Amino acid sequence: MSIRKVYIIIAAVLSGSLLAGISLGTEIINPAEALFTLLGGESSLKSEIILKVRIPRVFAALFAGASLSVCGAVFQSVFRNPLADPFITGVSGGAALGYSVAVIFSFPPFAAVISAFCGSLFSIFIIYLLSRRAGFTGSSFILSGVALSFIFSSSVMLLFSMAKSESVHKTIIWMMGDLNSSGNLQVTVSVIAAGIMIALWLFHRHLDIIAFGTDFSRSSGVTFFEIRLIIILASFLAALSVVMGGIIPFVGLMVPHIVRIFAGSGSYSLLPLSAAAGGAFLMLCDAMSRTLVVPYEIPVGVITGLSGGLFFLFYVLRSRREF
Amino acid sequence: MPSGMNLKKIIITAFILCLSLLFFIGRRGEHGSIIPPENPGRIISLSPSVTRCMIDLGAVDLLAGITDYTLHPELKVESVGAYISPNMEKIITINPDLVLVSEEDRYIQKLPLLEKFGLRVEVLARNRDFNSMCGNYRRLAAITGRSEAAEVKISEYKNRISRIARPETPPKIVFLVSVKPLVTVSGESHISAIINDAGGENPFADADTAYPILSLESLLLSGADAVIIMTMGYDYDINSLFSGYKNVDFIKKGNVFTTGDDNIPYYTPGDYTISVEKISSLINMIKR
């Protein structure tokens, strides 16, 4: 399939998902109602729901999905590991710890999201310090991330063991992905995430060179500083995705894999296509999460996790000769 | 260094020894059972609601241990750990005559382990409404020899609930136990019964799970007359929570209220009565 066709197909899927995200929910609403209000018509409850609930939410899903996919694509190239995902550097563990501390110690809801973000930044900071001291760039990053994740998850368990059951319930729901709380903060964060995605795309040549191995990249002029910068930027993107929608699994692992099958491994196309496909995928999953059991909601992480698990079964069966 | 064959023998012997040790410890637990007395003198409560019932019944002197989060400043009872992870060794060491737990909490407690050590465990039935709470209260009273006092209290609580003025048309009340994420209560939760007894109606009573996750748009489209948010340690800025929705009735009329978590989460007749009174006073504030 030509790259042009891939761009057209993904653009079509993205538009369809956007429309589905805006129209589907507790009630199917015609997006024209919102357009009518925007053009000066009288506002109705349905138009309010589209403008104030669905659009911010679809926006957050679009950018959270895009951020996770771009981050996954970058990590898979940098670590030359097909199983690398956005949370491999311990970002999700730090976020979970930050959120748990906030909920258990009764911080207000807004501060809980900020606390989760600070937890993610803390994990990135530790990874950065470790990388500076030990000078590592590849598998050591992954191992430190795994170690940090264990430390963070044990700390979360420690907090859970001492907390009220209501607080534990609340934290667990958030840890399954929460796009329901999208508002102004999430929209602002989306803009920052878009800037980082563009910055990472500017490194597309570096990423292609790094994917060939450390020796090759060093002889080609890619410095350790640049590799570390790419990893930190991608980790920061993962941390921003946590602010936008909590901890959403599998998007960053699965979407770049699928895009790579059709568009190849060149980062020039892989990154924007992964961003579009990731955003489309999360918007669809989110639309499903609020449509399947109306008027209730399934955490979006459950839907992405289920589809991710099924995808990996398919992936393992498809490439069984390699294992 | 032992040869491969010797190493194999060592591992197999160590494995058999470990299994024998585990079997011995298990058997010891079975035979070392304690025969509980007819009227238990030393009780451990693993459920905060059970502890509150004991306090209400004036049976604090029988408590030998309780889980955290039920501690009253005046209550000088030893803690056996957090509510969701009590310290089993401590409970076994205290060696109570009876361990009490509520059905709602049994799955997070390690009851089979306690029974294995010969401790008598009583699981109180599920608390769906005032009547089931009174049933458990009476059972506790019978165990602690305070049946008469319990009947007096229950009759007082019933009177208080019956005195509550209810509106002719029950307003639709959405009760939120969490705002971010948005979690409401269904008919499976005792909070729904509180709403009904206070004269309201829960539009999400039909859900299968006690505390379903709600989408914001479902809340806005629910046709609720009022939303009551249970605060858990912090005060919400109500005005900013649902600001900007001009076409949603409960927001337009300012019918968003908060209430504390001092009584509502606990399933005791006393807490239930106070909760019904609190919700009723909020219902009276609803602007129609």
C-alpha cells in the first residue's frame, strides 16, 4: 500500500472517529445542533452537552491518544524493543503514586491531577539523574523504569493498605483511564502536548539512525545528549497524557505497531500517522465507553486494554515463527 | 559443590520438609481451636459500622479490638490495623471470644484464616435498608445482651424517621460519592434507601452495581431536580463544579448540595436516621 493511501485512510478514520465521538453518548446527538448554536442559534441542553462535555472530552481523547502513540513509536525506535510502551520509564507508576497520595490525603480533585503529573515528573527526574550519572541510553533505561515502577506500585499498595475503601475505589477507577473529567486544564495541556509531538517529529532523522543501534548512531553523529533529550521529551509526553486522561494502557504499544505494518518504520511518516491513528483509536474507545452501558460508563482503559490484549494475541499468532 | 544428582536430592528433601511443616502448622491450627463462651466478653470488630453499632448499644466495654477509621477520641480500644488490611497476627494474639464483620466487608477480610485458628466469626447480613440494619442491630444486641436497649433505640429511630416531612412529588436526587471520577449510587447501596426515606427518588436506582461510574452527560440528561455530593475530607466549590450549563435545571436553580461523610457511609440504624434527616433537610432546600 502506498504511503499516500495510508495517509488518506487514516485521515478518513480520524474524521469518522471525531464524528462518532461528538455524536455518540448517552443520547445520539446531531452535531449540527452544536453548529447551529455556534452560529448564533438558541442554545439547548443537547448543544450544551456537545460544546461543553463532548468536545473537550473528544479533544482530550484525541491528544491523549496521539501523545501515547507518538511516545510509544519513539520508545520502540530508541530502545529497539517492539514491546516498549509510553509508561516503560515508570511514568504511570509515578502518576499512580501521586494520585493515590492526593486522594488518600483528601486533596481537592483538581490538585489530584496535578499531583499525578508531579508523580510522573518525579519519575522522569529520577530516570534523568540515573541516565546522567550512569551514562546509559538503552536497555538500562528500561530496567530503571521497571525498577521504579515496582517501587511506585509497592508504595501505592502501602497507601491502599492504610486507606479508606472509598479512596481506594476512587483511585482504582482513575487508574483505569478517566476522560470524564476533561475541562480547561486538559485542553491547555493538549496544546503543550502538540508542541512536544512536533518537537519529537523534528528529530525524525535521529530516530531513524538510533533505530540501527548505538554504535551506528554514534558514528553517524547522534550524541548521548540528543538521545536522552528524545527520551525525556517522550516521557514528558506520557506524563501529559496522564493529565489528559489518567493511565490508559496499550494505546502507545498497539497503535505504532499497526501503523508500522502499513507505513513502514521511517519516523518521518510513522510519527504523524501514529499520532492521528492513536487519537482516532482513543476517541472511538471513549465513544464506546460511554455508549455501551448507557447511562453508565466503562473506564476507557478497560476498552483499550481489551482491544490491546486481543491485538497482541493476533500479533503473537501472526509472528509465531519469530518466537 | 554438590553434584547435579546431590543437588536434586537436596531440593526434593527441602521441598518435602517445607510441605510437612506447612501441613503440621495447618493441623495445629485446627486442633488448637478455642471453645467460645456463650456470652462473649471480648469482641473484635473488623467493620467500622459494627463498631459504631457497638458504641450505640453501649457495649464498648466488650470491645477488645477494632479496625482504624472508627476511632472516637473517647474510645480507648486497641487497633487491630487498617480496615482493609487488619493485622491477623494481632487478632489471633488478642484471642477474642468473637470476631464480628459485616457481609459488605467479608471479602476484604481473611475470615477463613481466623476460623482456622479456632476463632468464632460472626458475619452480619447485608445492609440494604433501615430494616436490614435494624435486623443486624438486634442480632448484635442479642449477642451482647442488650436487646432491651436496642428495642428502645430502634423505636426512637423509627419515630424520628416517621416524623420527617416528605414532599408530595418525590424530587429526583442524584447522589455522588465521587466527582472526579463521577460515581453515583444505585438501589444496591443503602444510600439509595436513605434518599427514598428522605422523600426523594434515585434516578439511577436500577443499576446492577452499588456504585456505578456515571458519564457527565448522563448526569446532565438525567432530569435530576438536585445533586448531592458527599464530600470526603475537602469542600467542593459547588459553583465551579457545574458552571456554564444554562439549560440544566438543577444547575440553573442552584440545586447542587454537599454533605459530609460522617454518617452516610455507615450502615447502622443511628447513622441511617441522621443521614435521612440530613438529606431531608437538603430536599427541603430544593428550588422547584
